[in-house]
Amino acid sequence: MSVDVITTIRTERRHRGTLIAGIMMVALVATVALFAPLFATHDPIAQDLANGLQPPSAEHWVGTDQLGRDIWSRIVFATRTDLRVGMLAVIAPAVIGTLLGLVTGYLGAWWERVATYLVDVNLAFPFYVIVLAMVAFLGSGEEAIYLTFALVAWVNYARVVGVLVSGTVRQNWVVAAHGSGLSAPRIMIRHVLPAALPQVVILIVNDIVFVLLAVVTLSYLGLGIQPPTPDWGNMISDGQAFLSTRPWISLAPGFAILVTGVGFALLADGVADRMRGRR
């Protein structure tokens, strides 16, 4: 067996291992989110001031916070909250950016120049600066988060899809479809869009991690999910004052963020590697 074949097999196994690890970690997080009441041991918002700041024990697996709330139960329900918000917040920008890139890439000419100008204007400002400004203007809460990301997170989709579509429309089969009398919307939706969808899927999986971290950051700053709803960012913020004496209050939700982020990152890398291999 040649060296090239051995290298290819090893690379394929590594890519497959990355994908499997990502699927398993994301499945674990999703299971906890879907069945949060089954995994929680206490009411996540119930306060017990007499037992505040308790260390990990048989009754409270990860201890309690300053209000006596069970940290493990709050982490479990925060998984449901943050995962839901992170995944829903990706939908609108993905749809907006994909449609904008599809139309401008297909029509070309000055449509493409207008889209490029809008993308450049958006990229001229740091992402977190725009997000913080929008959330501060719109107010805190889930609705403001969804609207904010719909307005600012569509850029990558529009840019990537636009480039892919502009190259696809020059292919002979697209020219033939246009010459046969098919309408532009039908050509775009049925013939051009499927060629760009794999890359859109990769962007969505990557953006879930990015948006999830942004949501946690906003909550940490008091601009995201509002108490008493369990949220990883709020939990880290609550434990900041006790970091030297009760570190588990902040470290436990931080570990949950780490596991979730690594899981989606591995899943995105695995999906991208599989799609590149198929091409």
C-alpha cells in the first residue's frame, strides 16, 4: 500500500472521528436541553437563603449560589435557554443572507455592487460593538437578541453565497436552463441554490457557536437573558464576586459553555471535511 493511500486513510479516519465526536457532544447537550426537568434535581429558580453558598454535596451536586439556588439545576435549564436562543438567533440571518447572496449573485451587475457595499459597511464596524449598540437601543431580552442578530449577522451568508452563485451562473447547464425558458426564480431556487446549501449548512453550525457565545456575553453584561431565567452568562456574572472563595459558581457554567462550544466546533469541522471529501 502506497504512502499516499495510507495518508488518505488516516486523514479520512481523523475527519470521521472529528464528526463523530462532535455529533456525540452536541447530542449530549441537546438531550440535556430537551429533557431538562428530568436531569434537574431542584427548582432552578427556587431560593433558599438559609442555604446560600453551600459547597458541592450529595443534595446539591455543584453547590448553591448566593440565593441558595441549586447550581446544577440552573445549569441544566440554562442549557435549554441558551441553546434555544443560540439556534433560533441563527435562522433569520441565515435566511436573509442566503436570499440576498442568491439574488445578487444571480443578477450580478449593479445588484452585486450594492450588496458588496452593504457588506463592507457592516464589516467596517466590530461585530460586538454593533451588537451591544443594537441591544442597548432595542432593550434586553430574547426578542431584542433575535432582531439584533437578524440585522447584523447576515453578512457572511450573503458574501459566501454571492460568490458561489456568481460562479455557478456561468456554468453551461445554468445558461442552458435560462435559454430553455425557465424563469429566474425557478432557476435560482431549484438549480442554483442547492449548489450553495452545503456551505450554508457549515456556516450555520459555525455561527451557532459564535451566536451562543455572544448571547452569553450579553447576559453576562446584563443585556441578554434576564433573571430569574437560568442563563450561563447570568450565572457567571453572579459568581464573579465569589470567585476566590466559591469558584464553582462561575466555573460550572463556564465548563458547560466549553463543552457546548467544542461540540459544535467539532461538528462544524467534521461536516466541512466530509463535504470537501465528497467534492
